[in-house]
Amino acid sequence: MKPIFSRTLILVAVLCVSFTAVQAAEVCLADGQLIVAGVDDSIGLGGFDVVLSYGSDVSITSVESLSGFLVAKNVRNDQGMTIIAGISADGLTGDVPVASVQVEGTGPIAIAVRELGNARGDPIAFTNPTFGGTIPTAGTPAPGTPAPSTPTLGSVT
């Protein structure tokens, strides 16, 4: 009787672990829409912040909000980067289209996530890579452009 009991106990434990596994969301770009797919949060998607990275053969021409999200964007085609962030109080679940993105060109676009959160502000797990780069500021020159030199005290320019 002891082997049967221990096997049953192990089976129950394995089933419990498999049913409580957390599903992670994935941000993807499909058919001109930025979609947060697989949102399995009881409160629903409340905010996102993603970075699209691409080569010089791709250009983002417009970003518009979808599904009731208030979307902000920073299109930096000269640096091969577009930052898109949005918030909503609706708390949608499942596959949520958050923005329409118009793309010119056929090169690959990488999507990195800075943050996904539910309508209460709690983090939502995601499978995309986390953005680890730096966001260029208005004073940052484009890659390959020399930075303007600043004269030092006592120098002649």
C-alpha cells in the first residue's frame, strides 16, 4: 500500500503545480497592430512600455491608439528606435491590440519590453526580452554623428 500512496501523492503534487503555472504575456507586431498576447491577469492589462528596434531599411510612419488605450510614442527613425507606452483603466485580458503601427520597409523589428502592468499597477510577466539599452535624449546625436564639442575655459575656437 505504501508505494501506491506515495505515487498518488506525487501525481497530485505534479497536477497542482501544472495547473498553477503562470502564463506570461508576449508583445508582438502583427498586421500593423502592436498586440499584447496572452494577458492572463485577473485584473487585466493596464499599462505597457515597449521599445521597437530596427535597421535603416525600416521606418515607422505613425502610431495610433487602439482598444481604449491612451498611447504616447517617440519615433526615432534616425536612431532605429520607437518607444510606445500606453495606459488604460479597462483591464482587458486575452490578446489585446494596444496600438496600430504603420511600417515602411521590410526589415526585422525587435520588440523589447520595459514594463507591463495590470490596471492596479502590479507587474505582468512577459516573454519578450527586457529592454536593457538607453533611451536617447533630445541632446543625444544620432549614431555616427560626432557630438558637438564644448569649448573649455581659456580655449580659442
